[in-house]
Amino acid sequence: MFVHRLWTLIFPFLAQASKASQLQNIKSLLDIEDNVLPNLNISQDNSNAVQILGGVDALSLYEYTGQQNFTKEISPGTNSRGLVYYSNNTYIQVEDASDDTRIDKITPFGADSFILSGSGTINNMPIGNQILYNLSTLSMAPIFDQPLGSVESVLINGTSVYFGGNFSYNNGSMTGHSALIWDSISNKTQLLPFGGFGENSNVNSIIKLNDDNILFAGKFYTLDDSSALITAGSNNTTNSTSLLNATKLELGQRIPLRYATWDFQGSTTFESNSLVCPNANEDAWVYPATSGTLVCKLPYEVSPTKVRLYNSQDSDGEISVFQILTNPSNSIMNLTYLDPLSGKLKNCDEFCPLYSRATLLSASQNVSSPMDMISFLDNNNTDVKWSSDFQDFAFANELPVTLLKFTAINSYGKSVGLSGLELYQDTFSTYANNSLNEYGCSALANDSSSSTLSSNSWYNGLGGESYIATEYVPNQDEPTPRVNFYPNIVHPGHYIINTYTPGCVQDHTCSSRGIVNVTMWNPQNKTMMKTYTIYQNNDNLKYDQIYSGYLDFSPEIILEYVSGIHTSNTATVVVADQVNVITVLLDAFSTLSESANTKEYIPLNGVLQYQKSNFTSTTSNETKIGNTTLNVFAVDNYPNNSSLFADTNGDRLILGGTNNHISIIGLNDNLEVVLSEKQIIQGDVHGMTQTSQGLLIFGDLLSSNNQSSVLLFNGSFENVFNYSRTVNSAINISLANNDLIVFDNDYIVNTSSSAQILNSTSFSLSLWSAGSNGNDDVLFSGAVSRMQFGGLNGSARFLSEDKVQALNLDNAVVPYLAAYLNESTTAYAYETNLLNKIYFSNNVDPSWNWSTSITRMLYANNQSLLTVGSESSTTAELSIFNLKNFTMIANETMGSNAKINALVNFEKNSSLLVGGNFQMSKPNCSGLCLYNYESKSWSTFFNNTFFGEITQLSFSAASQLVISGLFDTEEYQSVRLASFNLTNSTMIPLLTGAEGKINSFVVTEESIVAWNDTSLLIYRDQEWNITSVPGNDSSIGSVSTINTNAGPGTLNRRATNNAENGTILLLSGNFSIPDYGNLQGLLFDFETWSPYFVSESSNTSNRNPTIFINRDVSTEFNSQIPLSNLNVTETGPQSASSQFPSSSASSELKPKSKKRIDRGFVVLIGLALALGTVSVLGIAGVILAYVFKDPEGDYKPIKPRIDENEMLDTVPPEKLMKFV
């Protein structure tokens, strides 16, 4: 099944599918629909007509489902670990992933697939196995059956894929390191012919040089099959000085036995100092029988790799057969040795042979090369050798040892004896307790490691353990606990260094352990190499690796107290055990691989030219890895153990790593180095990335003025970006026709302009990895937020052809409210420095200011008067200005906790009708009062028969005033919407009920639309209906009417006839809709909801965006009819369906013409007046017979009647006519 799935995935690659992007296919697979926006009638001639105010900083028109995932500015809490697909300005989240998932590399493969490398899981599939992700089917499959670890480089070479990094892979017969090949045709995994690059290697780059040659660059110095590095020598003569004296090289360390205790009962001679410091000319132990036992009890536990035995110098006491038993295993050891007579490796256990001195001397005189006296075991980690004085016996199993029992089973003479016994281990241990570092031999003093302690009161740890400890209380005139370790590195080579910390459970110090710092120094140049913080409250023994790499000197390692872990403790226990050095490979080891007369060993240093044909040739003696000029170049020009990176630019190979330079290499057709140049740099290269501008080189590079820098090479070098710290990754991605480089997922640069891009509400990006193919498919791991229109600076205007543009008002004005004055001037209310002011679009900025928010502005064109209302918890203000000379003609305060919501002007009376939420005592009026700005006096409106909050006032005709809010009259309770006839002083309740206030309303040619926080209440087709805004947490801010050019019912690609004369409602607010996310703009054509826009406000704005229609509304809020009768007469509920005057509030972006009363509304008023004579009981019976029912589920217009929560206590009279 797995093979079938993988074949399905790679089939498009093999078939070379069409080269179109996968965008439409992915939309189809994920049911993503395009949101076709209507062509709103926003003419270019009046491009300021529809505006959005309130601090909006960025805005996107909603174009497809799922777009909401990419409009919210990225924050630290944003999940950026999944997969995002991008093409043609469309972002699609194709896969989610948890926070512990890390996709480090995305490599395009074929026409429609990508290879994912990293860690963690995606879709329950381990990414470490390398995932093949197919865009045609949005399916994935693992390439390997085991995780690879860290993958740094992937090369697609036809149908073969090369993986490089830091990992190991076992194919059943061999373990390869840091490189692997996948054949996509056969779906088989292959090690390289030479296995890989050895343990602790790393492949940083894989470059295709030509069809037959692949270049590997990284950190390596050998191959898993090191025989591939042996090539034919230039002659058959032996230069003895070039051969290593095998007896002088030790891969392991001698274990100090100075403080071991010995059981030598019955012996006639025993000198422990002589035994552990062998002298071939005298015996250290003699037992007067042909068999005897010597027991060594070690001062601490060790894991020896071999024992070296010096037979007795007395031919009568030489041992012929022996065995070794150890504790705690209490078993006889299986030993391996190199037989001096046959030259072969042999094994023994109970009866191991020890040759006489004479036999060893004779055999040593007959060897043709010192190489005949040494052999290497355990992947070259252990050496066994012999000489004329001793024999080595390696432990076949590495076991912990606390006691060693040596038994001489037989003798060549009459007694048994030894001149020396040495134990070796494959690590170099340096103990904090320096006495454990001492061999006790003056001849070996220079070879031993050592340590020094601070002058604290150090004491030994638990019995049988090697660690020491001290208690430390800060600020007590006591030195800071400190241990200096000096491991002795004799032979240059590659090493791993670990520091050990004993567990705290056994010595009961877990609650008092502390934190230490471990720092490794190069004493030659006094530079710090590594530093780590280590917590010492581990339950059991642990080790921490502090270094892995090349050493040709003895480092100094310092362990020093930092702090306690628990602040409640006054004393901290600091422990120190040992630093352990593991030999990986010695420089001199290459010489050991040389044959005495015919072979050479090819050295490597981070670069390997791999020629495939060399490994497919049938000629068995052909050189596999040649000593090519490229291989030699890295050896000759970079320090040992360099970590190198490689890439190409044009016909040049670029190589960089350490040693303060970058190499520019020219190759001929035979891939021979024919020229090279050095670009001197300060620092090391950590990587290279291809961009449209050239090859980007990054790391801890410094420019000439010591600024962190990134280099670009495109035939020559230039410093392109200054960055404040070391760059460890640089990812190239192309989005919206912009080539971007993201450094360490922190610093974004546009390569075209070399400008830094800061995350903002307009665009923000978190990027871990990215890949793109030639078909405009981009796949990346991260998160992105992009708004179509950014930098709006608080306000914007909608243009034709779905364009939005910032208003860019002078003086950084961010308006939240506006009023139309004339075709060239608009008044804007804005806040600055905690004051509220007014700015005019003709660049007039008067000094008027208010301490609280402006809630309403009204302009009377004939009088050139601007009225401003505000709200306040202390005192609201009503201010009137003459704009002919910019003088204030009135300024009134409204009392505490007051708010002005609505204003209409009676020009003939020089009076304003002020609606809002306030209470005045003189005169006594609540929510609705008249103010005469000539006499500067207040009066009640119709004898103060209105009580409550007024939210909006508007003239629907010359004598018809529509009032919304929640108010009572002397006759009616909880009126929410009413029509007031100014001529005959009659009021018709349109909506009543205790369900809350109506926030506002708009009037169209055929309907009236009122709204509260969550619903639209629409009178249309001679009936009231309620439509709830979609989403549980949605709220309406404003509603405006907009015309469309595309005809009625165009939303959501439906051919309906619901929109009247092409009118669409535009709602602003906050709308949380499952399918669309959080929106700030919705469209409604009286049947269908459609998302319109998403916006982001600036961080400094505390207001919600609102729509402002910048057109002449003078007829809606200015009346030429004088108020002649201030006495009110109210009609009964039978008149609840008063006339609804026609209004051109459909925003055709032209000054409004005089309104006409629709025929249906004339009938409504006549019926209402006639029905006023009908008895109250008869009317009530009819009303109760016609109640409405709430819709269930969909957002369709509902039929009468409305549910209990939105009951309409008044019913249109034309409905009652059916029953009269």
C-alpha cells in the first residue's frame, strides 16, 4: 500500500504534468469559493463619496473563503508551524501543525510536489522521515522508513534525490552518516557507494557540478568506507619516516591506578608503584608457584577497553596462560588480541596466551612494517598492539568494572610474575579530585591531565564515587566555587568533550543543588570556545556535551557556581566530577591506514567531489575517490575540521566557512581548479542562499566598520544588509511580485529595494522555510498576514474597480466622524492629545476643541451653520459655529452623563431639535429638546411628551420626521421607531417593544431599514421582517445604502431580484462568521449576505471603523417648514403603519433631490387616520390575531409574525384591512 501511494504521488513528476499552478485545483479540493463582489456605483468623478473612518490602518476586500486566515497581524501566539500555499495573491492554509513541529526545509520536486524536511509531525506523519507532499491531491507520504535527524541540503538530480545533513541511516548491512539517496522511480533508498562521511559529520551543501559529478561540502574528514580514500601510490618504495611508529600512538587513555588497592596474598614480591609504572627490566609481582592470583580494587567505577600485560623479565617466572574476571559482572572476560606469530586477530576467555619475552622479541624482528604490530577494533576506537615487552588484550564487551582479578593459570617456568599491568579506556577522564588524575609515575607526569580547585571546603562525595562537593553561601567572604580542568590532548585530532554531573537522589541534595556555568577556553589565544549553563539537580548521573570538533591543543575547562535553584535555600551544594574526552579520529590515524609500499590515504577537509562513474566502473583497481584539485583545495586553504558551505554563481563555485575568507573558484571542463580568489571577511560563513539578485552569503560576518553584515555575490561582492547579530538562516520567498529575504525569522528585507520590511497591520510574515517551483506554486511553513490596502493612516475612500485609497488628511488627522459641507469640503472630527477637534478638508484646522468625543455634526447650508454635539460623563456640549467667519454663536452644556445622538434644524424657527440620552430640568425634557440659537434658549418639544433616549432624527419628507431610539410618550410605552407629522402634530408608532433601542435607520425608495446591535428590521413589500446578522458575536456599527451597476440581486453570484433598483446595504461593525472569520464589512441585498471587507485599526485607535457617505443630506436634517404648533396629538396603535416617505439614501453620490411620498405610504397614512375612529378593543383583537414568527436557521426574510423576543406591537394598517 505504501509503495502504491508513493507511486501515486510521484506520477505527476514522471508524467511532467502541465505547467500551470495548482491554485484552482487546490481551491476545488478544499471547497474554496471566490467571493465575486458587486460593481458598486462609486464613480471616479466623486471618489470621496464612500469613506471609512475610525482609525483604519489596513483593509482587504474579501475575495475568497479562507482569506480571513491571512488578515490578522501576526503575534507571538500565532501558530506558524503549518503549511501555507501561495499563488496569484491567494494564500491557502493547506496543513496545520502543532507548536513542536518544525519544517526546516521545503524542496520542490517535479511539477507538483515538494519534499518536507524537519522534525515533529504533520498530519500524524513524522517529518523526520522526509515527506513527499503532492499539491495535485494534497496528499503526503514518507520517503524513508526511519527518521533522518537534521537535513541541511537536498539536491534533486533527475529522478534521484540526495539528502545531506547530520544523521545516520542503516540499510541492514551498513550504517551511513550524513548523506543518503532516494530513487523516486524504484522508491528505494541507497547509501552512497562509500556509505557516508563518518560519525559526527555534517553535510551542509550538495551541488551538482555536471551529470557525473556531485560536490558535497560540510564538516567531515573521512568516509564510512575509508577504503575509498586509499589510492595507488606513485612508487613502490617505502619511506620509513612516513610510517607511524605504532607503539607511540594510543587511542585510549591509561587509567590511573595509584589509589587502587591490591590483594597479593602469598606473593613473594609486590610493588604497586612499579606494577602501574612498568619497568621491563624488573618484576613488580612474583608468585612462587606456576599459578597465582592478583586482585585490583579500583577507587571508582571505570569501563576499560583493554589491558596491557608485561610478562616477567625472568624467563623462569613468565606466565603462559591467564584469565581475567571482573566485578560487578562476576564473569570471565572475553578478550581480543593480535597474535604476534600469525598476525591475525584472535579471541580468548578462560585460557588466554601470554607469549614469552623471547618469542615477542623474535616476532618483532621479523615484521615488515610497524603496521604488522597494531590492529584497530570497534570502528577504529580501540587499538590492540604488541611489542617485544608487552601484549594488549581488548575487552570484547565494554562493562563497568570496580574490581579486576588477574589469574595466572600456567607458567613457562616455576613461578609466575608480571613487570607491569595497565588498564586503558577509550576516553580521557579529567577528575575534579586531582588525586585521581595522578598516575604515580614520574615518567608519565607530563602525559597526565590535572585539575585545580577554588579554596572552598571541598569534600568527597559518596563512597565509591569519584565526585567532590562543597556547600556555598553567597556574600559570606568565601570564594565562588570553581574547578579548572586541564585535559591533556597529546595527539591532534577530532574529539568530543562531555562533562559529568552526579545524581542528587543518592546523596539527598536535590533540594539544595544549584546552577553552574561550564566554559571551554583556548589557552593559546585566550579565547572562549563554548559556554553552557548546567542545572545540577538531576536525579541520576548525567552528562552534557560541551564540545565536538578538532583540537590540536589542550583546552582549559572551567566549572563555576552561578546561583542556587531554590531561592528559599541559603546554602547551595555544588558538585564536580569529571570532564570526559572521547577520541573520534586522530590526524595521525591516516598514516596507520597506509600500506607500507603501495597505498596513499587521501585527506578530506569538508569538501568531497563524488564522481558517480568511478563507482559504477567494472575495473576493480580504479581509483574511487581521486585526489582531485577540489578535494585538495579545501585541505590546503582551510583549517582542519572546517565546516564549509558551497554554491554556484554563474560559472563560479563559491566556498566559505572559517579562516576569514570566502573562495571564488573557477573550474575548467574537467572540473579542475584553474583559478581562485579570496574575499577577506571577518567572521565565519553559516550558509548561502540563491536570490534573484545573486548569491547571498551570511553568518557572523562583520563589515569594515565592524557592523554585522550580509554579503551578496553576483560577479563581485557587496555588503547589502546590516543586521545586528549573527545570521543563521536566510530564506528567499517571492510574494505579491516582491522578492523577500527573511533572516532567522526575524528580519525581512525586500531584495529589490534593499529596504527592511517591518511587520505591521498591512503585512506581517513569520517564515521557517519556503520552496517554489517554476509553475508559480509557493509552499512555505509559517504564517502571513497581508492586507490589500495598507498605510491608510486612519481613514480611506473607496474607489471604483475595487480600489481603496488613503484619504491622507493633512496634519496626520485620523477622523472618526464627518459631515458633508459641499462638493469640495468635508468636516472631520478627530482626537489629538486627549482633545477632540474639527478639521476641514480644505486644510482649515480651527482651534476649537472638546474634552470628550464628538457624537454628532450637522451642517445647515443655507445658514452656513455647523452644529457639533458631544458626550460626557460630566457635561456634554452643544456648539454652533458660523462657518462664514468661523465664529461660535452658541455653546451649551447638557448636564452630566449626557450624550447627543441626533440633530435636525428648523431653519425658519432658528431652532435645533436635539435628540440623545440626557435629562434637563430647565426646561423639563428628557432625550428630546428644542434649542433656539437666536435667543439661546431651550424649550420642550410638544410639551415634553417624549421620555427616553433618541438615537436618530431624520426628515423623510418636508413634514415627516422619523424618530428612533427607545422612548415613551404619554400614550405609548417602549416606542422604538416612530413617524411624526409636523403639520398636524400626529405621531405614528412604527416599532414598539421592550427588546431594546433601535440604534438608527435609513430610508430607501421602497423600504425603511432600522437596526439594533445584532439585527436589521426591514419594512418592505408591506410587511416588517427581522434579519439577524450572521454570527453569534456579531454587532452592527452602521448601515449605508449603496447602488450597484450590475443590476439587482448580484451577491454571491445569484441571479435574484431582491435588491431594489440595484440597492445594496453596506454594514460596518464587527462580524464573527464561521465561514468568513472576523469581518468589519458586510453586504446585504435583502436576501443574501456577502462578506465585503476586513480591516485592521492602528494600535493607537480605540474606535471601531465606520462608513461615511460623503454626500448632501441637507433635506434629511434641515426643514424649511416652521414649527407653528407645539401641542402634540398622538394617534392610536391602529396607525402604527404610518407612511414611509421615499428617500434617495441609496448613495448615488449626488446631492439629494426633493423627496416624494410614495403612493403606498400615502395610503398608509390615510388608513391610519381613518382607523383612529375604530374602538380600541376591536383594534387590539385584530393585532393579537396577527403576530409574527421568528425564522429558524437561515438568514431569510421572515413571514409574519416576529418571535417573542422581537415582537412588533404595531402592525401595518394594510394588513389589518383584510379583517376589517
